[in-house]
Amino acid sequence: MIQEQSSNGRPRRALITGITGQDGSFLAEFLLAKGYEVHGIVRRASTFNTERLDSIYADPHSKGVRLSLHYGDITDGAALRRTLGAAAPHEIYNLAAQSHVRVSFDQSEYTADAVATGTLRLLEAVRDYSAAGHSVRFYQAGSSEMFGAAAPPQNEHTPFYPRSPYAVSKVAAHWYCVNYREAYKLFICNGLLFNHESERRGETFVTRKITRALARIKLGLQEKLYLGNLNARRDWGYAGDYVEAMWMMLQQSEPDDFVIAMGESHSVREFLDAAGACLELDWKNHVHEDPRYFRPTEVDFLCGDATKARAKLGWAPKVTFPELVRRMVEHDLELARQEKTLTRAGHRVAQRGASQR
Ligand code: NAP
Ligand code: GDD
């Protein structure tokens, strides 16, 4: 394990907004393994929302605990400033977002508040924190959705053409970051990350929705799967590989922006083929179209060119597309097996509402 230390010999400190999400949980694990002290902002919820952190969470009363969680919200500037003061981070990873593209059409104002203005709030706090003499580096979670309708392959020079309130908000956040880097000489990197998935992916994103449902169909727990546009193409990688790129960006001598992608694009239909093949299941017998999952404006074709990240950061993904699909399917098949065992034993297993999927 590499021990990352600040100049006084103490571990470096990182603050992650969105630590309870897919990427936040992978990044927290990654930084803890490197010896960092990790601080995360967690939203208050009426149910537990820290499930993805279960494997790294430790009772704060125990000795030597390097993970601290702070209540806060990206829409609450006072709480952000207080958390900055308490955590005193050397690195900040801004991952908090209403990250669902389809939902952003229903909750456009909130999405803008969290994704665009939320980033601005945090940057304002960082500007004052830096002016008070703290040296800090900032990672902004940008997205391939920002390229939207721009033709593939997309790289750092491709003009943005956002197609949803989510994507427009990410473009605004991107330019706030560029402006604060130039105006206040802050060390800020924008990651332009293409889709990345995992066993921890939220269940309303198409990959996880597919692997969850096909595994349940395979075991007779479900009959049908309702989906939207099967022709959309995405460049899908593994989340564990992508959080490493976030960290690598902040270790450079100069701040810069990077596309992170596999450079390989697949349609939703091809993802279904790959997942169905893992399960020896013909998905066509089970998948039905539901217009509610179509988007008013769609992003048809994303395929990233990560040449710059490979050359300058030395970043290279380890998990291939077939391996990604296999991992997700195996994980969800195990979940389905557990569900079946419980059901057979007479237990009631709660199902989430169909409208949320
Ligand atoms: P995710 O699983 O949806 O996680 C989002 C995180 O943001 C969660 O921790 C969520 O908290 C938190 N959050 C939401 N609203 C918040 C608010 N108002 N205040 C504070 N925290 C809030 O997303 P992800 O896949 O890990 O993505 C991480 C970041 O990368 C996001 O900014 C996303 O837009 C961006 N991104 C993702 C991808 C991808 O393919 N995964 C690609 C490009 C960019 P709760 O757990 O309480 O909901
Ligand atoms: N969610 C969902 N549900 N998507 C569906 C469905 C469905 O039932 N049926 C088809 N799709 C299509 C969508 O129309 C889209 O073209 C594609 O599957 C991928 O959708 P999502 O998995 O929801 O991801 P996304 O590409 O819209 O957004 C994700 O990746 C972005 C990076 O490009 C999110 O993680 C964003 O936060 C991220 O920025």
C-alpha cells in the first residue's frame, strides 16, 4: 500500500461529495487503500443511504478510523463551508449530482440547483478556503452527456451539444470550473467521463436494470422487462477503473481536463445480447417497449477518445466490456438466488415500484 502523506507526515485528506453513490464508494475505497484520510458528505434521508459504504465504514469511536462522514447537501452552502473547515482537505472530489438523465427532464430546476449551482457553491467555498492559505486540488465530475449530439468519437476538443437539463447543468459546472481555474489560479481538473458501470450501479440505469431483471427472469422471479430506446449507443467501462483516473488527474503538476473512455461503443441491444448470453437466455422473449423510458431529446451515439489520458496520465482500463457484463450478471444472479431462497422459505422480499425502474 502506498502511504500518501502531506508535508507534516500525516495522511493526505480527501473530501468527496456524493460519497454514497457508485463512484463515491469506489473512490473512497481507492483513497483509503492509498493511506488517505477520507471525508464524505452524506445527505440526511429517512432510510439508510450508506449501503455502498458498508464494507469500509467503521465506528467513529474506534481508534485509527480514516473515514468520516458529515451531514450536508450540495444545495446548502453553509454546510459545505463548515465541512471544508472540519475536514481541511488537500483534495476535493465533487461527485454529488442528481445524475439520472431521464429524471432531469422531470426535475429540471432541482437538477440545475444540485449539478450547476451546487458546483458553483462548492467552488465559492473553495475559493475562500484557498485564499485563507490552504493548498487544495479539485476534481469535477463532468460527463460524456455534455457532448450529447456531437458526432463521435468525442475528445477534449469536441464542442459540447447537451441534450438534457442534466447535461446542460454539467456544461455550466464545467465552465464554472474553467473560469475559477483561470480567475483564481485554483488547481481544478474536469473529468469528461463516459458511462461507467458496476455491480453497484443504481438500478434505474439501463445496464443494471437489464442485469437485475434478466437474472430474476432466469430464476423465474419475473417475466417481463420494460425498456425504452434500444438503439442508443454508449461507451461503457468499469467504475473501479474510472475513479483511478480521477485521482491521477489531481496528481499532475498542472491542472487539466481529460476524457476517460474505453473507445468502444455498444448499443443497448448489444448489452442485452451480452447479458442474455451470460445467462443463456433469449431476452427477446421478455423485453417490451415502454414509452415512459424514452427521452424528449436522446443522445444517440457516444464513443470516447481517451488518447490524452492514456498519454499524459498513463491511465489504462483493466476491465473489458464482456468482463464488465459478466461481473454485473454474476452479481445479480447471486442476488436473485438469495431472493429465491428467501421466497421459498416463506419470507416476503420487498420489490421496488415499477415506476422507479
Ligand atoms: P450516483 O450513483 O447517482 O451518485 C450520486 C451521488 O450524489 C450520491 O451519493 C447522491 O447521494 C449524491 N447526491 C445527489 N444529490 C445530492 C445533493 N443534493 N447533495 C449532496 N449529495 C447529493 O452517481 P455516480 O454514477 O456515482 O456518478 C458520480 C458523479 O459522476 C455524478 O456527478 C455523475 O453525474 C457523474 N458521472 C457519472 C457517470 C457514470 O457513468 N456513472 C459518467 C459521467 C459522469 P444519495 O446516495 O443520497 O442519493
Ligand atoms: N435508464 C434507462 N432506462 N435507460 C434506457 C432504458 C431504460 O429503461 N431503455 C433504454 N435506455 C437508454 C437511454 O435512453 C440511454 O440512451 C441509454 O439507455 C443509457 O441510459 P442510462 O443508463 O440511464 O445512462 P445515461 O447514458 O443516460 O447517463 C449515464 O451516463 C452519463 C455519462 O454519459 C448517467 O450515469 C449520467 O449521470 C452520466 O453522466
